Amino acid sequence: MNRFYLTILFLSASILYFSSCKNDGEDDKDIVYTQTPYILDIPANFPEPNIPADQLLTVEGVKLGRMLFYDPILSADTTMGCFSCHLQENAFTDPKIKSVGIDGIEGTRNSMPLFNLSFGLNTGFTWDGSKEVLEQQAIEPIENPIELHLMLPELVERLKNHEDYPLLFRQAFNEEPSQDLIAAAITQFMRTLISGKSRYDLFTTAGSGVEPTDLERQGWNLFNLETGTVGEFECVHCHGGTLFTEFTYENNGLTAANSIDEFPDPGRGGVTGVTKDYGRFKVPSLRNVALTAPYMHDGRFETLEEVLDHYSNGVHNSPTLSPDIGSEFTTGKNLSLTMEQKQALIAFLNTLTDTTFINNPEFSNPFE
């Protein structure tokens, strides 16, 4: 395994001492501000992380972010938190079709899983890419009226008056709680959520001693088939690479439309206003896909079998349909997968499940 040492970006871990006056006339006490570089454990076959230079990870920042992620103090009625819609056992997504916030209001889209956010692009988070940086994605649900519904200034005051958080913020950032530092801390924790120890990773690692079954290998070959022949799969066009996503936005034929005005959800087009982006949504990673049902931006498919049925014979035509989707509208011929081919593809997709990730105690609820 390669290990990414953030120490190359820290000349040394800085340790500063300062006095923090306590209330009620108590004596001052020294608080230690320590920036200890956090070392990411990165699988050997993964790309280098793409973390902004001003958002370097520290042990103290990650600890604080993990606590905030799991603390219902982030919601107006203190009943929900980030963890409520991003469950570790589901690869940090929600098994509900659409998540429900503290006021009982259902969201408009399916919750996206959270892992491998340190890699790939640093822009375009959420289904439509409306959150330009991860820090925006991390904090937006707090004020969102159909999610946690808590104004950030009120949250800052809660944290300032909390018995533990002022010290934790001092240790991590040498500052008192603020909106920017809340986002920075949660984002630091989210960037540690690395998933790359699946069965697939084992049988593609030389010397591991793990081999795919015949059915898994058949599915693997089908998944990677891209000869250009009409009606073939070419899944790797959108789900290629080690991360199993090309970080693009695609229209995969979920909605039949004669014009862009007929899309019930404009997707990326609602953000950019560009005609070709309407009906397009971010291509999610297929890692842990067996754990992240229901599928698609609106959670319309409950099973992987339903997903394959869609790509086999259910693709709808629209002005922005992706040309890489195998269907009668793009190739003149549907994929028309056989039952055996569907079983093989699902067997392969199941090899992408990372059980060590969903059971990693470093990612679990620190309050339990």
C-alpha cells in the first residue's frame, strides 16, 4: 500500500501554546494547539489524492470533523445529523428513496454515497454539481429547510457554548468555532473516507492469491467490453478507471422528452443553463454499488436487476441522451442482455463491495 504523507506539505507539526481565560474567575490554563499531519492510507492502485493546499488534513481536524458529522447538534431540533442520511453500513448513503429531514419533508433526490472524495475532481459535488467545492457540499444541508434546518449563526453559538467544542476547535484550528471552520472540519473527516479494499481489488493485485470466479470473470469481461460493435456494453465509458467513474455528467435515458422543458428534473442543466446539460446527472462510482440502493438520482430502481433491465431495454430517447448509452436511439439496437449476462454483471458488481470500509471503526459514530 502507498501511504500519502502530508508531512511533505508540513515542514513540521506546529505546536503553539496560548492562554484561554476561563469564566467565573477561574485560573488561566494552557491549551496546546497541535497540527499533527493526518496520514491517508491509500490503496496502491489508486491515483494521488487531490486535496487543496489550504485544506490539509490533521489528526485534530479529522477528529473534530468526525464528531460534528455524527452530532445531532447540527439540526434545529437536535434529532438528526449528517449521519442520518449517510449511513456507514450503506457506504455512507441512505437506503430510503429520498431522505426525510427533521420536519418530515422528503428531499428531491436520492442521497449520494460519501467515499473517495479525496480523489478525482475538486469541483462539482452532488447530482447536478451545484456545490463547486466539497466544503459547500458538507455544510449546505445544515441550513437546508428540508434537511437539518438550522441557521449557521445559531449553530456557531451552540458550539461556542458547548462544554467540549471550543477546546476541540482551538486544538484543531487555534480559533473559536465559525462557519468556515465547521465546514473545514467536516470536510477533513469526509476526505478520510477511502474505500479500496474490495474483492475486486484483491483479485487485481498480483500475489494476493485471490481469483475471480468464472461468473465474476465473465461479468468483468462484459463490463470492460468496448470494441465499438453496435449493441455492446462499454460500461467503462462512464464507469472507467480505478474509481469506477469518469466524473462526467450523463443523460442515461431515464426520461422520455422531446425538448429540455419536459425533464421533470433539469439536472446539470438547471445549474449551467446550457442546453446540452439538461437531463444530465453526475456519474456515481460503482464501488460499493451493492450497498447503495436505491439507484439513480431519484432512487427509482430498487435493485441492480432493475438497473440492468433499464440499460438492456428501457432507455428512453431525449435531446440530450448520452451517445455512449447502448440503445436503439444511439446505436439502432438495444443491449438486450440475456439472463446469464445480467447474472454475470451483478456477480462482478458485487466484487466491488468493501466490507472493511463499512466496518472501519475510524469512520464510525464516536458517541456510541
